[in-house]
Amino acid sequence: MSTPTTTETAVRAAGIWKVFNQGLTNEVTALQDIDLTVGQGEFVSLIGPSGCGKSTLLRVIADLTDATRGEMEVAGMSAAKAREEQRYGIAFQSAALFDWRTVRRNVELPLELQGWDRAKRHERAMELLEMVQLADFADHRPWELSGGMQQRVAIARSLAVDPPLLLMDEPFGALDEMTRERMQNELLRIREETGKSIIFVTHSIPEAVYLSDRVVVMSPRPGRITDIVDVDLGVRNEDTREAEVFFEGVTAVREALRGRGGGTLRARVGEV
Amino acid sequence: MGGRLRAVWPPVLIAIVFLAAWQILVVVQDIQPYLLPSPTLIATNFFRDLGLMWGATSYTGLTALLGLLFGTMLAIVAALLAQRFIVVNNLVTPLAAGLAAVPIIALTPLLNNMFNITSRTPRVLVTVIIVFFPMFVNVTRGLVQVQPVQLELMRSMNANPRTVLRVLRVPNAIPFFFTGLKIAAPLAVIAALVAEYFGGPQEGLGSRITSAAANTAYGRAWAYVAASIILGLLFYLTVLALEKWTTPWAGHRARP
């Protein structure tokens, strides 16, 4: 069940606009008329140069900021309701761990806010730390961990309440290349185990291709979707990174980013 | 352990060299005690009048401690209000800065008149005012300066402002609280001591230094000064120990 293809949708964006400083001289259209549907269990990457609105789009999905116009549906409800009901977990480029909490208590945080009792949240946190292979570090402090380990704690935390959707904003952006590739494999394994839908913001083309079922290509001023590239690499492993089909995917996304569209892989131009 | 020892002995050595040089200077140059008494004379006075030293130090120490406690409590309440209500912040911050600019010397005789000069109250009040500013500024900074990404995380978990305060802002402010306290604690001792220069009960270190100097008992005056230094250090070191004990994460920051 590497790529479950159900008709259920995890996220549905219809005509989303986001305009900053509306009516002022420094008005910026961060998002222009975004239509995007992400299926249940699908892995979708948002890629584009800085200023293309990929992070803004993720924040609108997460209801961390409002859309100026348009309709955002997450897990079959409004984005605001989905946030209130904890229907997504989120991980940022910075692990955003609390220094005063141990690793385990950082993972417990979302459960604590939901009022889980101590024993149950302890058990759940250990389960998640087991999954990200950090059970031995449960009682360590965040600063005692490497950047990659901190990010794994952040991912464990984002999965704490078992939300169906995982939002990730350049989570591996600050890691070195080796760690980064290991984290990518880790993430694919976690996805395999949990069946989560994942929306993943990145500015790395190989990363987007390696991880995703679909790569959403965006361009700036105004931020909009210019292309969506389908990727089908089958089961990923270390050989995949050197496979022909992987490089074809990379080329397709690169050309889409340059605005040529219609790559060699199964790239579909325009809206889906 | 060896590392800690290596950190301790250079300042100790410097202190010994300094005291020895002082002693030699006084003896060789035959400097009179009213100008500068020798370390041995001060030490002799100190240990001979140990009971007096303790009495004066505990009196001033209690004034400083009360001022530190009330000033800190007041600052925490003000900081909590300031982070919650931007209006309060705009009102209190200039007020606190104004208080910091008030020269304690100008204020003390007036407070002595306003409150009972024979009591400890005006001195504690002076200390409260001195303590308030560094505590308020630092605690407010700690409550307000949280990482934006941590605020977004709290919002994604649907946390209300009270939860954000409890789970994020207050723990975030604790290292800032200690930064303030490390400034405020020695200041409290200075304030409590200087406040005694303007009349009132004569038990404290400030009063004793003045009267000993007036009676040409220079060795004793300097012995009280030494006791004042010890009191200030005691306050500072207590704060350091408290900080180490309660915030093992201070000085550490998880890399982004």
C-alpha cells in the first residue's frame, strides 16, 4: 500500500488568493487563484523559487493564516475547524522544540494540550520515539541531539495525536546532504507505516521527486501553480536515487520550473 | 573536577597577590589607617567584632531580601500584564525606565519623611524601586521574545493564550528572570545599604560604616565594608546556584 489511491480527499483548495498589504502601495499577491486537490494517503510536494508562495499555501492549509479569497477544505471540513480538531500535524524547518522539556515531553506536548492522562501520553510518546528510532534519547534534552535527531523528534511530535495529514515546511532544509537523504528514507518508511497524507514544501528538486507522488510546481510574482508533475518511482530505495526514471523525474520538474512544462515523464500541464 | 579547580585558582591567586601587595604598600610606605588601613588590621577588626558584623549584616541583608522579594513580585505581575495587554506595556515600560533614572539618593530622605523613619519600611521601599526595573525589563522580554515558529506550533495545536502563557511564555522567561535577578540581587544590597546613610535605625551596615568612620575607627569601618562585600557576593552566588539548579537548559539552545 505504498500509494493508496482512494477518492477521498485530504485537502481541497478552490480559488485560493492571498494578498498581503491589500490596497497599500506595497501590496503583494502571494497566492493567485490556487486550485489543488490532495488525495487521502497521497504525498504531494510544493516546489518553487523563494517568493512563490509555497510556504504561504501550506500556512493557509494549516489555518496559520487566512486566505484572502477562496475555499480551503481540510479533512472534509473548513481549514479552521480542521486545526481546532487537530486533523493535521505540522513540522517546520526549525524543529521548534522546547529546550526546557525532555525529548519525550516534547513529543507529549500535543497530547498534554488535549488532556491525555500522564500514563497514556507517556506510552504514546515512547511508541512514537520508537518509530523515529530515538527511544534511547527519551530523557535527553533537545540541545543534546544533532539537527537530524531534533527534526525526527519534531516529526514524532507532529504524529502524536495521529492526525490523517502531515504538513511539512522544508523540514530537512537545515540538514547536511547525508542526513537529509537518511531523513527522506525515514519519512517514506513512516509514511508506509502510518498511511498519512503528506504535503511537503521544499526547494530541492531531487528531494521532491524522490519523495512524492506528485510535484506541484509554483512560480512567483504572483505566486501560482504553473505545473503538476506526476512521479511514479514505485518502491523507493537507495538504487532509486541513481535510476533512470528518477533522473527523468528531476528533468521534468526542472523544465517545469523553467516554465517549459510537459517534461519527459508523465507530466501534466495545467490544472488537475 | 580538575577543570573546576583550574577555574577557581587564578582569581584566588590574584586576590592573594593583591592583598599581599596592599599589606606591603601600607607597611613600607607607613600609610596611616585613616587613609588606608592594612588588610591585617581590617581582618583583626572583623574577627574581633564578629558579633557586631553579623548583627549589621543580617539587618541590612533582611532589608535587601525583603526589597528583592517584593520588587521581584511586583515586576512579575507588571510583566504578566504587559505581555497580555499592549496598553499596559506602553504605560509601564516608560514608567519603569523613569524609575530606573530616579537617583536613589534623591528619593530616600523623602521616603523617610513619607513613611516611618524609625522603621525599616522606607529602606525596603527604596530597594523595591531599585529592583523593579531590571526584573520588569528582563521578565517582560522573556515572556514576549518567543520564537515565532513556536507560536505557530502552539496555534496549530489550537492552544489558547492562557495555555501559550503557561506552556511556552513562562518557561521561556525563566532564564531571562535569572538574568534580571543577577543584576537585581547585588543592587538590592547596595540600595539597602545606601538607604541607611539618611538616618533611621542604626543597626545596619551603612549606618555602622558612617558611625565607625566618624569615630575614627577606620579598621572597623573597613571591616564593615568587607562584610558588605561578603553580603553582596552571598546574594549573587545564591542567585547563581538557584539558576543552575532550576534551569539546566540555560545557556543551551537547540540548534534550528
